[in-house]
Amino acid sequence: MQELIQRRRRAGLVARSAELDLFRANFDTPPEDERHRFLFHVHGNAGVGKTFLVREFEQIARERGALTAYVDESAGSVPEALEVMCRQFAAQGRRFKSLERLLVSHRERLHEAEAAALAALAPEAEGTPSAGSMAVARAGLAGLGMVPGVGPFAGILDPAQLAQGADRLRAGLSARFRSHEDVQLVLSPESALTPVLVDELSDAAADVPWAVLLLDTYEQTGRFLDGWLHDLMTTDRHGLLPATIVVVTAGQRRADPARWSGFADHMTALPLAPFTEAEVRGLLAARGVVADPVVAEVLRLTGGLPVLVSTLAESRPTGPDDVEDPSATAVDRFLKWEQDPVRRAAALAGALPRWLDADVFGAVLEGSEAERECGDSQLDELYGWLRGLPFVGEQASRLRYHDVVRAPMLRMQRTWFPRGWADRQRRLAAVFRRWREEVEAGRDTAELWADEEWRELRLAESYHLLCARERSVPAQALRDLVEACDQGESVAGRWTRLLEDAGRDAGLEAVARWGRELSEALDAGGTHAVMVRLLDRLPSPPPLTPPDVLPRDVTDAVRRLRPRPAAEDDRDLLSARVNRTETPAAVPPQARPPEEASPGEAPRTAGPFQGSLPGAVTAGPAPVGAAPDGGEPDGGEPVGAVPDSAQDMDMDMDMGVGVDEDAGEREPSGWWDVELPPATAARIRRSQAVALAARGDYATALVHLRQAAGLAPDDSGTFALMGEYHRARQVYPAALRDLRKALTLDPAHSYAWASLGATRLALGNPAAALADLDRALELEPDYPWALIRRARAWRELGDPARQLADLDRAVLLQPDSPWAHCERGDALRAAGRDEEALVHFDRALTLDPAYTSAYASRGVTLSRLGRHTEALADLDRALEQSPSYAWARTQRDEVRRRLDDSAHPAAHDSAHGPEHGPDPS
């Protein structure tokens, strides 16, 4: 009996006896029995005791010999959750070796995939990746199912636009990965990892009676685990799970009825409510607290919330005098029966950081009375005491106060001692800054943002500076959020929660509100939606001015622009489905001024607006609180100094007289009404432009780029993008103007060189185009987009041998590119090599079954080979997909004539020429 009582006291959950009995009895019910449950879902509001109950379930399972794994919000994806499981299984003496090895491979391959996606889908590939380019890269990965946990990114690209970069992405993956299994590990990590998990669990089932997976904080983890778990438990897609698997999920929401309603007979929902009076009395009685006045006061103070009841019960009040003062603050009640002033001070101080370990605890107490009273050994003892408090939980070797206890502790310190509050927050920020600087020494920006330890320290530093109400920090926090978006939704979510937490804890409602809005945007639409929301914070852009007068040579070139063959014009007017706009992305922007600019003539600009690509804004992470340009924040005030208005706000409290409890709540007037640094604002504008262009909305993208250029006038990337987007819209004079500006700013801008070559080719100047494309390929020899464009220039110059040589190289570099195969097929057909051409058209359509121009080109080739019926089917398919495709209609009419009169010569191919399908030039 005594042992059973001790077990119940262990987690302070005597009141949850019904739930505990139900879970315990499940192990006595064979899996074959229809009463057995394979899934338990615990749900209820924060503070209701979900985590305590789940941990008690874990203990019960272990008592029954089960292998257990507990996962919470520290995991940000299915692969991360599997890593947590492997570590915990290993700690219990069961290594899942095959799964561990595969997870290591997944991490390596995912890093390579992100690099390939950036090269294939974003407009720049060198330097620090930008928010916009990473958004597009991850949009491609997400849209192709390559990145777990970032589904909302797929909204950036619709299927047609996603297909435009898929070929380049697959080629990049093929070049980087050693096997199909490596590619699959990134393309669909869950499908690659989960069968191995199932096999490992099946092997373990031979040695252990049960295996229990406990998935906590499901309101967070369920976003990526719920669909995976449903597939795992209700389908055989990943293999057959052993019948001895039991899963527990716990979160604030009910199980999704749309997903789990069909599983109702195999699961049990456990809704948790605050304790009833009887349950409160039972828990207090287990702690020896039975006096009615004491119980009544506990009921009044806690409202039955389990974490508060457990906290007060742990102190074991013995008489009515202990709970007599109804005006005492919530914090006084949490610690009222702890008489040791050192412990009381340590508990209050421990609430300041969002998480604690022994080092942070020592920093919290530095210079305090508790530190003066304690030696090192006593500090260790004090930390051990803190770990045992019922409102302190431990996750991943870190302590965290329960929110319902921490919040009143923070409010008391902030309102009673505002100067001390600010000083302690600055000291903690300085500690985290020092630790961060130690971690970041000698490392570049991209490496730091991928480092979990560095991010944790950066977050902690920013949190404490926000709590200290440093005026320079809000802009820096938003700037960091832009960087965090580069790392994906999981990391971005931590920065939006930073704003929520700091705003709430520091009494800064505007900050908290912004954090909530950004978190909602992230949940609804991924990091792209966060960028859109951030646009609302931008200052008004500079007024647009009329474009500059175009240079005479550009005007003359436009006048001399020869009409292209009707077939080519028709193809440029195809629907978005046909027009697979192949842009020169995949190479970072670099180049030199156009050769035909007269000596001393500066290339014209697009009015006053100039700028840079997103990744070119910063060379590394600025210190939190520092001004964007590296100078002193806020007119020269050093980081950590209190702005005068904040000092006035804090200093008006007379600690020796009465305390104005609202003083610490006053939000400084206009504290959050800050303009973003121009470089950050420009970066967000460019990110939005890249996302819009990925959807084909070049006109709106150009508006954002002009605004970005007005904010960051010296970066070539913005002009390179503007020029390319003008080219895609066939506004060639503006394209030439902006590309010239880009090349003036950066003479090694291969992206701009390639786009300039494509523009001049469209203007009917293949010789000049050839020179530009040669320069792009000098800078970047393995540049498939430039190779295909140069092949078109060779075609116009009447050099089919060099045309095919460039296309051979492009296909070699991008073997899975439908565009490259279709271009080569057209070149082979023009050379009379129809059988070889057919192979490439077939390959293009295998890679992209919706490639309209490939159907048209293959139809012509089949007709030339005498296979008129098949040819007619292909041309019909092309016209079904694009009824306005005039060239395909002409060729279909010709095939029909051939079918009607097999003796009619095939004399109409000249209308088509070597050009195939969608040409964005």
C-alpha cells in the first residue's frame, strides 16, 4: 500500500485516478479484444495538467515493461521526432541502429537538397541566401514534397509555376546525390524513414511486451505529426505496426474529426477539466492538508487548476492563518509557505528567463542576495531544490516554469521594481550575448543561422532586451525574423513566439499583438505569409518618377526590331500553362557593362530606384540592439543604455514610498511605432517580388522591386531582377535599361549577362546576344539556362553544330530537364534527325506530361516519320491544353491534309522552324 501511495504522490496526480486506471487497464486488455485502445488523446486548456498526466502514463507503461518515447515541441518535424525517439529508446537499452543511420543520411541529404533548390529556383546562389530566394527554394521543395513540416510554402507556387523549376531542381539533386535512395530520402523523408521505424518496432516487439509513443504539446507537434501518425496507424503504407503499440497524444485541441472520426472505435479521448472540489480535497489530503479554511482558500485561489493546486499543496499549509490574507498576490500564495528568503528570491529570479539550466541559473542569481548567501555547493543545492518545485518542469535538460505561475511572478517584479527589472533583463541579455559571441567566432552567417545553439542564444538575448524595452530592439527583432524565415517555418515560428512572449511578459501589448498576428500568418500561409504581413510595417515607398529617356541605341533597336515568324509570336502568347518561363535563376547575379555603351556613357537607370537582391543586405548577423548600418542605435545611444523616455518612465517610482503598480505596465508612447531599417525593408520588398514572379505576376513584382530600389540603391541584384522581369513581359527597352544598370553596379553578374543575352536575342541581334551569353558562361561554365539561350543564338547565326554542342552540354548538366530535352529535340528535327529527336520529345513528356510545346513538336516529328495518326493525337492534345496555340493548329491542319492525301508532300515544316513551344524571350 505504501508503495502505491508513493507512486501516486510522485506526480501529484491522485485526482486523475479515472484516467490513470483507464490507461493502466488497457495493458490488461489484449490487442485482439475490441475494448483495447491503440490511441489515447488527452486534451484541455493550458495548465490543466496534460503533461503531468502524460508523464504518469509513461511511468505506468514502463512499470508494465514497455519501451517508451516522449516527444514534445522541441521537435519541429517528423524526422526530428524520430531522432528524439531513437535517443530515448537507446537510453532504455534498445538501439534502433538502422533508423539512426538513415536519420544521419537524411540530415546530410536535406542540406544538399536545400542548396540544390536554391540554385534551381531562386534568383541568386552565392552569398547569404535571402528570405525571398529561400522562400522560393523551399516553395519548390515543399511543392514537390521535399521538406517536412513546411506545407504552407507550397502556396507560393501553383503547379504550373512549380513545374518550371522542377527540372532544374531534379537535375541538381541528381548531380549531388549518389543514389535513388538518397533522392527519395529528401523527396519524401517520411516515406523513407517510417518503414524503417516500423521494422525496428516490429523487431523490438519480440523482446518487450509493449511500446508506447507519447506525443505531447500536440497543438504544436500535431501540425506535422498528425497526418503522419494517421497514415502510420490506419494504413499499411509504411508497413504493418505491431499490435502492441500504444500511442498517447496530448494537446489543447480535440482530435481532428475530419481525420480521426473513422478511428473512433480504436481510440479514447480524455478531456481534462480543472479539478472538482472533491479532487482538490483529495490531492490536498494526500499532502496532509485537510483543514477546511485552508482548503477553501486553495479552491478560491486556484479555481481548481491542477498546476496551482499542486503548487499550494506542496507547501502543506497547516492553519487558517496561512491563507488569511486575501489581498496577497498570486506570487505570495505560490511561495507563502516557503519561509527561507534565499529560496523565495531564487524562485522569483528563476522566472525571469524563459528557460533555465545550471549556467543560466547562476547568471540569474549573479550579484543577488541569494548568490551572496550561497557558495558554489549551496547554489547547486538551491538549483536542485528549484528543479523539484511542482510548477517547474524539465524538458531536454532545461527547466521551464509553468506559464500560469511564471506570469504573475514576472508581473510582480516588473511592476514593483521596474528599475531592478530592467537592470536584471539587461544583465541577462549581456550574458547571453557573451555566450553567443563565443559560439559565433569565425563563422559565417549561413552557418550560424543553421546552428541550434546559436539561435537559442540569439533568441534569449533578444527576449531580455525586449523585456528591458530597449528602443533599438524591435527593428532588430523583425530583421532577425526575416533571417529566420530563411531557415523554414519551425525557426520562423520561434521568432514570432519571441515577440509574443516578450510582449506579454514585458507588458508591451503592441509587441505581443504583432507576435500573435505574425504567428497566425505563419500558421496560415508559411513564411511567405509572414513576409506579406511584414510589408504592412514598411515606411511609404519613395514616389515613382517617370522612367528615364531611353538611350538612343535602345530606341533605334526597338524601331529596327524585325517581326518574328508568326509561329514564334503565337508561342509567346501562349497561356501560362504553355509558357514555361525559363529564367536565368540558378546562378547569382554578376556581370559587366554592355559593350555597346559609348565610352564614358553611364547606363541609364530606371528612375531613382535601385537596389539589391535579398541575400546581399548583410554580411553577418548584427548584434542584437545594434543599428542596421553597424553604428550606434537610436542616435548614438550604446546598446544596453536606457533611452531617456524609458528612464523617465522607470525612475518615477519611489521605492522608498508607495509603489505604483501600474507604472511597470505603461508602454512607452510610440515604442513599437518604428520604421524598419531601409535594408531590411528593401529585402522584404524583394522577397515579395520574387514570390510574385514565381506565380507569374511580374507587373506587381516590378512595383515591389522599384520600391526596394528606392530603399537600397546600390545593389545590382534588384536591377538584375527588374531587367529579367521586364524581359519576361517582353518590355525589352526597360529590360535593357535595368540590366545595364545591374552590370554597371556589378561587372561579374552572370545572371544579368544571361538575361541581357536573351533580351538581345529577342530584339533580333543574335551576334550581340552571343557575346553576352559567352560572358555569362565564362563566369559560370555550368549554366544550363545560358547554354540553351546561346544554342538559340547559334541557331539564328546558322551554326547548327555549335547549337547542338551547347544543347548536349545542357542535357548533360540537366538530364531531367524537359526544356533542355525539347530544345535538343527541335534542333535534331531541324537537322533531319527525326528518330533521335523523337527520343528527346518522349523524354521531355515523361518528365512533364503537361508540356504543351513538347506535344506539338513531337506531333510534327511523328508526321515526318509517317506516323500521322499519332501525330494528330499529339497536336490535338497541345490544342486542348492551349486552344490559342496557332502554330500547333497550323501543323494539325497540315497533318490532316496528309491523312486525306498521303501523296501530299510534307512542305509545311518551315513555318515551325527549329523553335519549339514556350519561348519566354
